[in-house]
Amino acid sequence: MSCEELEGLVKRLALSFTFLFVSGFGVLYYAIRKAVPSSTDMYSTDLMAMAFVLFVLFFSLIAYTSKTWGG
């Protein structure tokens, strides 16, 4: 296995684990959100959760498409 193939494999694995992590976070957040009685100040928590998911996905896609991913 060449170095480029290994790097591609590592990138794909890291991206798939990132998507798995974000999906699990979303499911857990949704379950906790439904279990907690709703209040008017939950909008900021929802916004922070959405921002976290978007930032994680954005930076993982940037790392995946980067040529110098490992340094």
C-alpha cells in the first residue's frame, strides 16, 4: 500500500468517524431536548448545538480536502 493510498484511507476513516460522532451527538441532543420541559431560553442552547455541528462538519471537510492534512 502506497503512502497516498494510506493517507486517503486515514482521511476517509476520520471523516466517517466524525460524521458518526456528529450523528450520535444530534440523536442524544434531540432525546435530551425532548425529555426536558421546554422553556423560552432553550433557543440559545439549540443555536449552540447547531453551531457546534456545523463547525465540526465544516472543519472536517476542510481537513479532508486539504493537501497537507497531516502537516
